[in-house]
Amino acid sequence: MVDGFPELTDSFLAGQDVFYVQFNDVSFYVEDTEQEHLYFNILKRLFVNVQFDKIFPLNGKNNLKNHARDNSQDNTKVYIADSDFEDILGTKEELENVFYLNKYSIENFLVEKEGIFEIIREKKPKLKNDEIEDLIDLNSNLKQCKLILSDLTCTFIVIQKYELGKEYFGLSPARDFNLESTPPAVRNNFLPNYFNEVEQLLQEKDGRYTLKSKQREFKSHFKLLTNALKNIPGKYLINVIKHQLEKAGLINQISIESLTYKLSKECNLDSLHYLRSEIHAYRQ
């Protein structure tokens, strides 16, 4: 029990698919227990001709890989893993039945024009695409995301590479950045203090290391906007975009979770067609 509610243990999560065998032509497994319904929305739209009534979160990448190894001969079981920073760090483990997203996480695929415009139309239903484009320059907003989030993301990669055990920064765009300045500027001391704490942990590993020098090792992955939007964690991108849209008066105030869920139903999913093709090829 956790806070009065039954806890979903790893063993329960690993065995829950037994109850759904008769309803699922394919059993899809994902990492995050909090993303089950989000993934269900997306996979239902990607695999319209495949019958499944539930997908199965396994509470972490290690659990997902272990489950995949145990079921490597069963092509009705398909495992979808976040890229995280495994491509950048060269730590990806190739398993035939594990399909990696080619962006950091599933949320990265939701950062697209069509879905965002539909969310705007929830508040202003009569707006046409060209009218929305007159109100907001989405490309400029995404460039802002690249500018303010690349160093922070490089810091996350450093934390992972050197196993610093530091939690990722709890971003609040309105608190942490002045997006009205050109270029956007850091506001308050929360982010600088976070960088200082990471540098201290890094120097405890090796006194010759500095955070800036280690950040520079990964900057090449963020030079192009397309690469930055691929490698910056999607939750952070959506957080900043939400703030930009609210500030422009284009959406009502909404939680990150609600906005992400809405986007999962409105985005066009074109960037995930490669995943559908890979999974269809595996199952043939």
C-alpha cells in the first residue's frame, strides 16, 4: 500500500497481460506506468487494424528489457522503449522485439503544428490555420525552446553519464526564464543554483571536470533545431510551449498532463509511421 492505495508491484505489472490474451492480437509493452493511456491513444491510431484493449506498462526500462528477453520468441509481444539519451551515450542495447523511439520520449512526437493548432481551436474554434499563424510564430517558439533548454539537457546527459544521482530540474518557465528578452534570459537563481550543484557533484567524481566542459561534449546534438527538438525531453518542450500559448492568450490555463493527453488525440502522428512499419515487419 502507498498512501492508502494499492501499489502496482513489478511482478503484477509483468503478469497482467495474462488476463487480456483473449482480447489482444498484439500485446504492447511500454516503460512508464503513468503513460499507459497516452500510449493507448497513440497506438490505437497507429495500428487501426490490430485488435487490442489494453497496453502494459512495466515500470522502467530495465523491467521492459528483461520482459522482452523472456518473451523473445513470441512475436505477439511488442516492446516500445524511450530513446532517452542512449543514442548519444552509445548505451543502447539492441533486442529484436524492443522498438526504440527515435526521439527522447513519446511526448516529443506530440510537439507538432497540427496538434497544437487544434488545441488553440478549442478556445477559438473559428480560427483558420493562417489566422493562427498570424497570432503565433510556432517556429520561433520552438527556437526559443532550443535556446533555453539545450544547456539544461546537456546537463541531464552529464548527470546520466557520470551517474551523479541528481534529479532532473523541475522547470517552471515563468519563474526560470524571461522569454520577452532577446535572446531569452535566465530569471532568478533556481537554474544557476542547479548547475552549481551538478558541478559540485561532478567535481567530487574528478576535480578536473567542469560542467561547462562536459556540456560542450554534447552540444553538437543540439546545433540543428530538428536535433534539439529530438533530444530535449518532450515534457520540457511541452511545458515551455504551454507557457508561451497561455501568455499569448491562445489557450486556457491547463495542467501539463491534460495538455499532453489532449495532444495525443490531436497530433497527426506522421513522425511515428516508421515505428508502425518496423513493428509490422517484425510481426510478419
